[in-house]
Amino acid sequence: MSDKSYLSASYNNILVSAIENKNGLKVGLIQLNRPEALNALNIPLMKEVVDTMENMDVDDEIGCIVLTGNARAFAAGADIKEMADATAIEMQLSNRFARWDRIRKIRKPIIAAVSGFALGGGCELAMSCDMIIGAESAKFGQPEINLGVIPGAGGTQRLTKAIGKARAMEMILTGRMMTSKDMYEAGLLTRVVEDAVYLDEAIELAKEIASKPNLAVMLGKESVNKALDLTIESGLEYERKNFYLLFATEDKFEGMKAFVEKRKAEWKGR
């Protein structure tokens, strides 16, 4: 069993909880909690977020993670006060984005539940997740151009891969905000829902995923992400190796036996 102390720890910038799921593993919930700054992403907040994600990743009772903000803002961007006077050398030496890179290594699925503003680093943080549930009121954008810079936490890359060069170019070079509907139609969002239920919808999706065999979920996430980086030939080979690997798990035998016997599978997580 992994250490559960992170669930009861005191945080300055986030709220952390685990939601029971009667059908399987729990859902880990991380809520950004700097409302006075529209959840601006300063270094202490990002440290708490990433450390908590890593704790949830090794918690054998957590099957899926939900990351959210509040009704007014998921996150309105990076904390500009931290960077306003920084030089290029200081930014290079601070290695500001090393913590962001650790999010890519989280094995369990992460769902962003977005309401209000998801701008700059907030948009990049949402895109670092595996799925995005957007409230109808949500606004997405990369307005860094208006500060004399460009996105630095993956915005130019993830946005382009998600919605294509032409639309990503427009957003990044104009700084224009887009609605949830725009981003859903462009392929960035998993779904758009009413404001009152955006978090509930994300949690329900997370519960559904957490009820599935966790090893298959992890390898499924891994394989889909590889599709963005590999050629079709390499991607198919990668998928096939993970497919064969799952035939070594107890859950594969249980799942297929339950299907044949027309009963509900009882997953073991191994």
C-alpha cells in the first residue's frame, strides 16, 4: 500500500481529496485554490500539483485523476509577477518547466474539468491532461503574444497537434480567446457541458475509467499518447507489444472468462 499522508496534508495552493467509487478504484481530485489570483500558476502551486499527481500515480487505490479550478477560472495563466523582471539566463537556469515535464510521466489518466478562463499556462495545463471536460462558459487562449513572448509550457506543440496548424497559428499569433464550443469542434475538448455540472461530469467520467482494469487503462493511455509521436508503423508495433503484454495479467483472464460466463468481471489490478 502506498503512503496516504498526502491526502490529509496541508496545502497552500490546492485542495486534495479522494472520491469513493463503488464500481472500482477511487478518483483523485486536485483543485487549484488561488481564487484571488484567478488560479495563476506560480511555482509553489505547480510544485503542489505535480507532487500530488505523482503521489496519486503510485497510490494503488486511485484509478483516475481529476484536475479543476473554480467556476470563474481553471487558471488564468502563469503568475507574471514571477517573470516580469527575469532575464533569459535566469529563466534558463531556473529550469521552470522541468516540473511540467513530469506531468507527461503520470501513468494514470488525468481529466481537466474547466470552467471560466483557461488562458496561457492554464490552457497549457489543461492540454497536459489526457481529456478535457469544458463548461459552456469556459474560454481557452494563449495570449502570451500580448506580453511580448510565446507559450513556453507546450502551447505551440500541443495546441497544433490537437487542432491543426491554421487554427493554432491564429490563436497563438493573435492571443484571441476561443469558446468551449469552438475548441470542442476543433478537437481539443472531450465534451462541452452546462456550467452547473462540468465538475460532476468530469468526476463521473473518471469514475467510469477507474472502474476498468487499471493495467489496461495505463497501457491504453500510453499507447494513445505514442500515436502523437510515432509513425504509423512504429505506433502499431508499440500498440501490439502492449496488447500482448496484457495477456500476462490476471485481469485479462478474468475479463475474458467473465465475458464468456456472462457475468461482471472482478478486477484484481494485476
